[in-house]
Amino acid sequence: MSTQSAVNGELFRKLALALGFLSLFGGVLVAHTTPADGYELSLYTATPTLVWAGLAGALGVALAVAFVPLSRKGSGTQSVALVLGGLVMAVFAGLPIVRGYRFYGHHDALTHLGWARAISEGTITPFDLYYPGIHLVTAFINSTIGISISHSLLLVVVLAMVIFYVFVPLSVGTIVRDQRGAVIGAFSAFLLLPITSISMYPMAHAMTQAVLFSSIIAYLLMKYVRTGTATKSVSGVGVALVLAAIATVVYHPQLVAHLIVVFVGICALQYLSRRVASGGRMAAQTPVYGHALLLIGLFLLWTSNHGFFGGTIEYFFGSAVDFLLGEGGGAGDAVAAQGGSLGAIGGSLLEIFFKLFTAHVVYVVLVGGLALGAVLVKNSGWVGQMRAETAYFLVGLVGLVPVFGIYFLAPGTMYFRVFGLMMVFVTILGAVAIHGIIARHSSERKRFRFTSSTRPLVAVGFAFLLIVSLVAVFPSPYTYNSSPHVSEQQMVGYESAFTTQDEDLVFVGLRDAPNRHDDAINGNEQRMRLHWDLSESAIEEGLANQSDEDRYLALTQSDYEREGIAYQGLRYTEEELDSIETQPEVNRIQSNGEFDLYYVDAGGE
């Protein structure tokens, strides 16, 4: 390449990046100046098109510049491209904040909001909770920055994603020792593979934030094993790994139980390498025996104070026995039930699988190819460059498979929590595999660079995966779900209802909404289970006939849109919900346009 061409290419990259940052700024400005004025069923369709155009344009520039062939002078623009891409993804994760949502998250997220408020106000202590990590960070942000508790908690969610964006490419770059590896790792992280909206959510959810935080442990692990057995017994990286382990226990002890499986597998691999191949690269690396013992000790110490360990073991052991005896269907029954529900509204399990897991399948195939290559093609140069650390993550994945299977036998969808952690390792290993495949087909082995034919193929591939993955990150009717947006009117309505309620009466609502809002507003130490759910047949049979005691009925705009549009009337039709206000002995006593409170007179007097 001539000097003049290099200068022109560098100038073009800088101009493109400037336009990318302007596009990002424009998108953020439009999003901020068009805040939500009520409940939004889908974050995607409710956000102005200009916002998506700005974010897509900026991410496209970052993707294009990141994969442009580099001279030594061009490396700076590549780093700026990664910063641009990271900012786009941070804005994407933080759109509920940018667009002025009061809160984003239903079910567990509302309970976490209440716990964070209670810790901030001092009505409960962190040690009252199994996993006070996200609540402590929320209270810290609230006290130092001064923003509301709800927005502080939303910011914690964004920070967890940013951690994932940062430490996945650092891990990949550490393994392959190549800047291109970090680039591939960054765009792999942007896919957000651990978040599936099934037990892993883009909202306040302690396990989700803990899994994303575990990318720090993955990076520190890669750095620690390279310190060498000859180094001093205490190192800065080792201490950082200890601190990260302690933080993970506070974030969620259940994740620590999963990480123990990974660390024990790595310890076994390191032990065998010292016995079988004492002269190999792995045998020369620093063992993690001490850190594995530390994780086990921390887990036992923390869980012993809450009875978490014994209860969990009993639950899953009992579920496994029930399954073997044919008395429990585990996840299989749940999947069949979900398939039946999807079929009733015109969807299918296959359709939802491709919408949610296309990018996951691609990366799992890449990791499978990497594992086979490491076993079957030992003399290949590019496989040899994958380094010993990949074996650690592969062993960790193998160890988590039976853990996933045990969870699968139990009722619920908690096996997707294990799947989320597995996707952290799959993201790193998939990026390593992509790097290796490109290196194999590179025209220059000694100094790795993309060939002219490879560059557009990789960029287009990532563009496709980013689209199919990110369009399913936030719940929406696209995945037969609804946005967990909590509007200002909805929260104010519940606050007023709880303030003025007759203490002798309970609330009835849809899908446990009154209990969760009670948690969010009152900061209950134990999850509220006093309020009731409306049964599917209650409206048809008459609300006044459902109980011998008077009750309140709370309905929100989100209930109407979720049941009528996202779920297409599967449980409650729009006509049934509209008929409530005309039912005998049902009187509306509060309304603000998005929240209606009814008094249901059971006695009819």
C-alpha cells in the first residue's frame, strides 16, 4: 500500500468515526427528547425510528472501521471504533433510562427495587438477603449521585452489561494475544448471548447481573494462570481474583455453586497435566487450587447463614427422584405447556427457538468445532495457537452440562441460569474460534491480518448476528411477550392504592402484579404473598362470586395490552377485561388513565 493510500485510508476512517459519533449523539438526543408518556408494549416499536437509525448507523461505522485492514498508524482508529461500538451498546442497554421510564422490570425486578429501597432507607440490612449485591450497589449510586432508587437500579443493570462488553474482549485478547482477537471478542460480547429473556433478563435480576459480572472472573482467571508457578505466592491478579470471588458470592451464591464446578474441573485438568505432560504449557501455569477452595469456603460460609444450601439440595434431589419415579415432568412438561400456548395463538416452539437462539446456535457450533479441532487436529498450527486456556473453558462447559441436566429435571426454567453462565464461556470460545478460522485462511501467517475477501464476510456475519440477537433482547410481542415497562402512572396508582387501602382487604390482580408492586413500594423483607391472582374463569363466573370477603381489584394499561396484544387473548380477552367495570358489585374507586382500582363487594350489600 502506498503512503498516499495509507494517509487517505486513515483520513477516511477518522471521518467515518466522526460521523458515527454524530449519529450516536443524534440518536440519544432524539430518544431523550421523546420520553415515554405512558406504558409501551414494545421498547422497539415505541422508540422513534430516528433513534434506531442513529444507533444502527453508529454501530455499522464501528463494525466497518474495526475490520478495516490496519497499518501501524491505523490501530488507534480501531480502538476508537470499539469505543464507539461499546457506547452504542451501552445506550441500547440503557434505553429505558434515556427514554425516561419510571422503571423497567416486572416480577423479581420489582421485588429487587423494594429491597434496594429498604437497604437505602435502613429498614432492612444487607445480611437479611441471600444476594444483596445489586441492592448495595444501587444504594451506593443513589447516595453518591443522588438519582432515584429506581433509576439507580436501572443503572446497575447497564453497568453489568458494560462489564460484560469490556471483559469478554479482554479475555479473548489475552488468550490469542492479538488485537484482532479483542475486536472479535467485543462484537461477540455485543450479542449478549447470556440474556435469553428466559430466567436471564435485561432488567434487575440478581442472577443475570451475577452471570454478566462473572466475565471479570473469566478474565482474571486467564491472567492468573499465566503468572507462572515460579512467581511469588501472592500476586495482584490473585488478590483481584479473590475479591471478585467474594463479590460474586454477594451477587448470587447460586452462581458460585456453578463456578465451583468450573474451578474444580480446571483443577483436575491442571493436576492431570502435571502428571501426564509435565513439560507442557499447561503444567507450567499457576494452579487455581487455592481459589477453588476459597470459592467452596465462601459458598458454605455464606449459605450456612441462610439455610440456602440444604434447601436447594433437598429441592433438586427431590425433583430428580420424582422424575425417575415418573411423578414429575420437570422442564419437559413446562416446554410442552409453552408449546401448546404458542400454538393456540399461532406461534410455535420452533419459531420462538430461532428468534431467541439463532446466534447461540452459531456460537455453539463454533465452540464444538474448536473442541474437535483441539482433539483431532493436534498438529495444525492454528489449533496450536488457541493456547491452553481454551481447554479450561471447554472443561468448564463440560462440567456444567450435568448441572444443566439436574436443573432441567426440576420444575421451572432455572436451567437457563446455568445456560447463561455457559454462554459467557461460549462467547469467549466462539470468538477464539472465529479468530482461529480467519488465521487459518489468512494469507500471512507470521503477522495476522484479514484478507480482502475475509473482511466483508466477517463484518456481514456479525451484522446479521447482531440484528437477530439484539431484536430479541428486550421482551416484546416479537417473541410473544410484553415489555416489563412500569410507567409513572402505574407506579403512582399502586402507591396511592396501598396508602389508602383498608388494611383488612387484600388485592387481586393479574400475574402476581399486586404482590410484586407491594414489594417495590413497601420494601418487604420477605416477598409479599398476601394478595391473590385472578383466575382465568373469574371474570366469566362473576368477580363478586369468587370470594366470601370484599377485595380490591387492580388493573393497569400494561395488563390490557399484554393480555390482548402480546398474548392475543390466550388467558383473558380484551372484551372480558372491558366487561369488568359493568359487572354487578364491582365499583371503580380509583383511576388515573393507566391504573384502575375496583372495589369488589362479595356480599352484594
